[in-house]
Amino acid sequence: MSYRAGIIGTGGIAGMGILGMHDSEAIGSEKIRASHAGGYDATSDIDLVAVADIDEEKLETFGEAWDIPTECQYLGHEAMLDAEDLDVVSVCTPSFLHHDHVVDAARSDAAPDVIWSEKPIASSVTDAEAMIEVCDETGTELVVNHSFRFTDKLRKLHDLVQGEDLLGEVHSVSTQFRMELLRNSTHLLDTFVYLLDARAERVSGYVSGENEAVDSLDADRDVDDSAGGGFALLDDGTFATVDCTIPRDESSMTLQFIGSEGKLYMNNDDGEWRYWRLEDGEHIEEPLPGIEGAWTWDDDYRGAFANAARHVQSLLDGEAENASTGREALRSLEIIVGFYVSHYTGSQVDVPLDRPLRDIEITSW
């Protein structure tokens, strides 16, 4: 069976490339495989048939690059959702627009069975909860593109931690990544809450106000999103620290887990994963069972979009359970908003956030 896909937003992650990750000459001029459009192109049964944007020039460029007929290039997402019958809709717009575009798509005449939305899920907890609720009401699967979840190595590691008790009872996690809490840290946070299947109960945070992306990524406006970090006490008792204050050129995405049965070190920038089994009070290094090599951006990240699109196809076929739900994506957003609330109030913050705090919006791209 062939399925029909539409994309809202024609930016880098939709299919045109991202500064800092792709050849600058290719960006905006050719197909980029590590993207939503590239993911659909890698599937056997999903055809990208329509695209929408509010920028006519970008819309035409995207349409030409990805062979979308002019009549299926829509100025504004409403026009596409009114005109097209779609099985899946990708939301590839800035995070502060995710709520409107997901809700509009779920309630539209296009009637998609799946919405594949970029991370982070939203800019506020209230928006995220509304997106989840509307998708529940309309019977729409909301898949949030925390792309690490769609890599074979991280899925295998999740099975080892959860199913085979690789670490035993996890006591602490220490993490580092580059600047911007919402834009970047959502990957970092989702990785450890996914591996632990845990949610924050209490958060304390620091926000520096620095945002390196303004210069390094040619950002066109100021946003709230900035460097920062803090700690989160998770509902399984794990104590997690987060440091996202490090400039891009100096940073590595690192996570270290300490458990009752062993410890794990992950460096996703340098491509190094190491594991030590605890035996009689001594840590003994050994290979991770069933995992060859470490996660890398060049190999695993670039393949994640094709894997995610194939997962969407499996959802449409009724052969899979959602591997990256809105409710799971909400876990990382709660921590980030908690960091901001904590910083500006000088206090620790309980999760779930009280109702007024759910409305706090952290603007990003």
C-alpha cells in the first residue's frame, strides 16, 4: 500500500540542510538525506506529495529540489491541509509553532493517521499537553523526532539497560552537551530519560543567557533559549546533572551512568562507548553485548531519519507501537522549563509543574 505525506515548513530539517552539519554549498540547493523528506524517500511505501510554507521563495526551492509539483506547493499550511488527503504530516517549523501546526493537522480534513513532529515537542508544557490531548481525541499518532531513538545502537542499549539489567539500579547520570537548552539539550535529556524510562520529580537549574547559535548558525532573531543546566532528581531515584554551557567547537555529547551493577560512558561526538561491569567491588571493562562500535553523528544520526520514516510506515501499517510519543517527549521539556523557573525564582521546582508554570514559554528556533 502506498501512503501520502505532506511537510509543513521547508527549513533544513525538512530536507534542505543545516549549517554546521552539511556542506554549505549543498544547503538550500539539493536533497539532504538526513531530513524528513530524505526519510520518506528512503521508504518503500510513503510518497512525499505536498509541502507548505509561508515563504514563497523557500517553497519553490524545496519543491524543485524534491520534485514536488507546483500545484502541490502550498503557501500556508492551512491551504495544504484543506486540499490534500494525507496519511502522514511532518511538522518541521520552529518549536514555538509546533502546537498550532500539530493541532491544525490533527483536526484537519487531511485527516493524517500520523503526525511526525520535530523536537522539542513545544515551547511550553501547556502547548505540549494540548497537542497530546488533541491527537488522543482524533486518534492521531504523534511521533516526536528525538532522532536518537531511531538508531539501532541506542535501541539496543535501551534493551540492555531495561531488559537485561546492564547497570542494575542506576544511582546517577552526569551529562554534557553544547549550548542551548531547548534546541540541543532536548536530545541529551531524551537520551537518558529514554534509557532509564524515568521522569523528573524535582529540578534545580541555571541559565546563563548565552546563545552561541546566534553567530555560529546565522540565527535571525534573539530567543530565550540559551546555555545552562542543573540537576534533576528522577522518579526512579536517579540523580542527574546536566551541563549545556559548552561552546560548539569544544563540546562533546557525553553521558556517564553509575549503577549498582556497572557503569557506562558514552561520547557521541568522539564515537566512544565504554562499559564496566562491577564485580566484588571492582569495575571490569568489557564490550557492550551485541553492540559493535559507538554511536556517531556521521553514521547513526544520518540514518535516523530513514529509520524514523520506516517506523512511521510501520505505524500506518498497524505493525508497531509508537517509539517516540508526545508523552515521552514531554519529559525533557518539563526539565528544561523547570531549569528556567528555578533560575529565575532561586528555588527548586517540583514536576509535574503547577498549572501557571505550564504556561511559561521558552522561545527557540
